[in-house]
Amino acid sequence: MAWHRGSDILCRRYGRIKINDVRNFGAVSVYLGAKSGKYPDGNQVIVRGADLRVAFDTPLTANRIGADFDEVGLVILGHAHEDHMAGLHRVPHARVEVHDADLEAVRSWAGLCEHYGYPPAVLAEMKTLIERDFSYRPRPDATGYGHDQQWDLGGGVRIRAHHLPGHTSGHCALIVENEGLAFIGDIDLTGFGPYYGDATSSLGAFRKSLAEVAEIDARVWVTSHHRAIYTDRAEFLADLAEFTAKIDARSEKLLGYLRDGPQTLAQLAQRRLLYPPGFSLPYVESAELNSIRMHLDELAAQGVVRRAGDRYELA
């Protein structure tokens, strides 16, 4: 979950995007969401084997696809967030699997509340918002998977999960091995940069995952949001490097704030690290506080920043 800036990158590669525009890679179809999957929409991956049809996540665009989505027998969630569960109500018959670390967030509202980690008043607003805008319904029947879990869909079509935590604790890439296609979810390479604003997010884990995703053996990379499809490794790696650099740029931005003098976490959050001033959604303040705290902890461990009472200052 994050707010992303506009980009015409997919239009430059493939021409003007249409609703439910689809790209095919052997057994895999990628249905492009509005603005190539810009949040709140996303890009829908469907994989067809001889024995089973599988969907990776269920973004808003899933609600516009029709039978090709509604007839899936299994939904594999790359992670748990409201925008990746927006089509689950369309497939009540399908099995739902998600990494063990995100499982309770899919099974119940209480689990999703812990996953977000926001104050009660914010959570109440979020529930209203995601039920209205994302058709949110928990899936108490969901089951868990782990790193390197494999699924055989029949006819030589194989999927493997690669755990890449940071965005959430259970965030995974889903790799269609026979097609060399990696769905890398919310390592989405947008101009916004990595999002790690929830209770189960981790800045340190995200750094490790960004290094690891570059080593996954693939020929095609698909993101949940906005960048959509890469078929050129050099271009993928260049955009991954730019995306990764956003983390250090944020640390430098925080240090710039602290050069003005000691400040509390609340004061730093008011100045904004992730979102532009004036941008408002229920979770924004919580995301700012969580993300800034992670950066400050990292900078303190490096000996660059120290805490003095309720304030942070340059060391």
C-alpha cells in the first residue's frame, strides 16, 4: 500500500494502455490495471496449467476481467494488503494461500489490524475505506506457505515462492519457472520508492530483499504497480538501483532536518519523509512515524544520530 506518482513508462514500451489490456508469456497472462496498475489498482497475473488455473493476488482489475479470473482454482497472495485482496470476493470457491508471516492478516480483520499496526481511530477509518473501495472481506480459510514452496499446475507449469520481506514480513516473489517470469509484487520500482510503513514492515529486511531480487533467475519481471512488465534485464536492474537509492535519499533528508536542531519523532513526521505536505489518507501519519523511526534506528546504529530524551539529534 502506497501512493505512487505518475509515469508513462509502459506507454513508451507498449503504446497507450487500455482497461484489461493483456500481455501473454506462454502459460502466463498479465492483465494491466488502470495506469498500468497504479495504486489503488494493480496488475493481475493469471497462470494456466493443465490441471489448475492460478491467480497471483487479486487487485481491483480482477473485478473487470471476467471468466478468466473467476474460474481460478487457487489464489496465491504475494503479501497481505487491501489492494491485493480486492478481488477475493469474486472467487469464494478458490483456495487462498499466503506466506505464513502474513497469514493472520488475510484470515481476519483483527489480524490485519496487527499487520497495519495503526491507532484504533485510524483502523476504524481504514475498515470503512477498504470495505467500500476494495470490497474487503477476510478469508478465514486461507492457508500458509513458506520460502521455496512449489506448486505444480500440470503440463510442465511450475510456480515457486521466494521470500522477500520488508514491505511486509511475508512479502514474496512468485516465480513461474518454466516461463522465466518473476512476479515481484510491491518491489514495484516506482518513483515513490520502497514502502515500509506498517507494523510488520522492516527497513533492514527490505534492504536485503532488494539485493536478493536482483539475483533471481528470470527473463521477465512483473510488478504489482505502475511499472508492470520488464523484459530487458539491464533496464530492470537500472530501475531497481534507482528504487533502492530512495532509501538512502530518505536518510539524507532526515539528516538535513536534524541539521536544523534536535527534533521529536512527531516533529519529523510533520515535516514528512514519504508523502508530500498536504497529502492525506487515514494511514499517512502512521506510515510516516513508522518509517522515520526505522531510519532513525538505523542511523543511530551507525553512530550518526543519537536520542536525547524525546528528541533526536546529530551525533
